[in-house]
Amino acid sequence: MVKIKAWISAARLRTLPLSISGILTGSGLAYNAGYFDLSIFCLALITTVVFQVLSNFANDYGDGVKGTDNADRIGPMRAMQSGLLSASELKNGVIFTAILSVLLSIALIYNAFGEENFLHSLLFFFLGIGAVLAAVRYTVGNKAYGYRGMGDIFVFIFFGLVAVIGCYFLYAKTLSIAIIFPAVTIGLLSTGVLNLNNMRDREPDAKASKRTLAVLLGESKSKIYHFGLIGTSFLMVLVYFIITSNWQWSALAFLAFIPLLLHLVKVFKTQAPALLDPELKKVALSTFFFSLLFALGFLL
């Protein structure tokens, strides 16, 4: 029972709503365009969740091995840090979820494209492999990109652009320029979650030589960057509604920005990094509710 709880803890269930936000947004856009398919939706959700669990296992393992997760860390204690899971156990967990991610990706690709669209299948297969590598290499290895200030870029690409645009393409087999704007919105909000996490851990990360963008920018510039991420995400979805005239029910998604506005006030006033920890849930859930309201708007 203790081991099961340790694996559940390492999976970081509270990160899962954020991970499926891109799928909900892309699926809503596909439904609005008349391309929705329930089997693709279910497989895409499952695949995305497994990718997120893989990323969390790899993050726990990579930071644990490097000693970044130590007594100076502000956030919740990790499975390897607490001794509930060993390095070898977590490594095996990473390998298992990586293989499962690839198998689920193949099932999703085949379900979406069948045998007729080989080039599309090949492209998405390489995207799947890229997603696996990105999930693992964030903290694992001597050249982990999360230790070199590049985590924000990869989160924006995979949580935003790939998740939303890629999901839409699985349904539609074609693209629309307008969907770029909601994709950028999800990417920026997801990057905001990572930046907030890195702002909270800025001082212990600096001591552990983990050079996140928050470490490189410093406290004040990290806050300005954070305001830019949230503010630009709002402008992007506003542009989408204007150019597509899709105000109707999907405009309810703007309600998700109300807690985000309160969040920005809190970040501006907060001086102690530990007080930023509760804000992580606020941004992640706001992103999830944005995508949920956005998709449900098209159904209504």
C-alpha cells in the first residue's frame, strides 16, 4: 500500500488537468468544424495523461539523482527525495511509461489515419517520439534542457502548439490558421505554470545549479515575464474570437481569466517564494477551466 501511494504521489495527479487542456481545446475546435470523433478523443486523452505521468516520473528521477530535490526545496517532497521510491524503481517507471506512451501513440495514430495516410502517420510518430524524449530530457542526463533555461520553450511547444494543433489535425486532417491563437493561449498559460513553479524554487534551484529561466531572469524580471505570459494569453484568445466571430457560448471561457487576474495581483505582492506554491493550482485549474468552457461552448 505504501508503494502504491508513493507511485501515485510520483505521478503528481494534480498536474493532469493541465496536461489535458490542450486536448480539450483542440477537440472543441474540431467539433466546431464538424470533425469530432469520440474514439480519437478518448485515445488522445489517455495518451496525453500517460505522457504527463512519464514526464513527472522522469522529473522526480532526474532532480533526485542530481540532488536538486533536497532540504532547501520549497514544494511538496518528492517520492525519491523522501526515500519512498529508489532511483532504480523510478528509472524502471520511466522506461515502462515511455514504452506505454509510444504504444498508445501508435494506436492513436492508426485510429486517426488508418493505412491511407502514411506520411501523416510518420509525422505524428516522430512527434510522439519527440514528446517522449522531451518528457525525459527535461531533467534527465548531463545536458538536461530544464537545467539550461529551455524548459519554457518546450512546454509552450508541446503543451500548446503540439497539443492543440496536433489534436485538431488528428480529427480534421487539415489545418486552419485561426486555431493557432487558442493553441498559443494554452501554451502560454502552461508556460506560466512552469514559470511560477520555477519562481517558487528559484533560490534552491540556483544553489543546485539548475539554471531555469526564473534563475536567469531574477525575481523582478520573472514577475514581469509572468505577467506577459498571462496577459498575452488573454489577447490571443480575444483575437481568435474577433477573427472567427465565435463569441456565443465559447466566450464563457473568458471567465477563467478572472481568477488569473487575482493571481497576478497576488504574485505582484508576494515577496516570500513559499507563498507562490498555492498559486500553482490556481493557474493550472484556470487553464483547465478555460479549455473546458471553450470546448463546452461549442457544444452549447
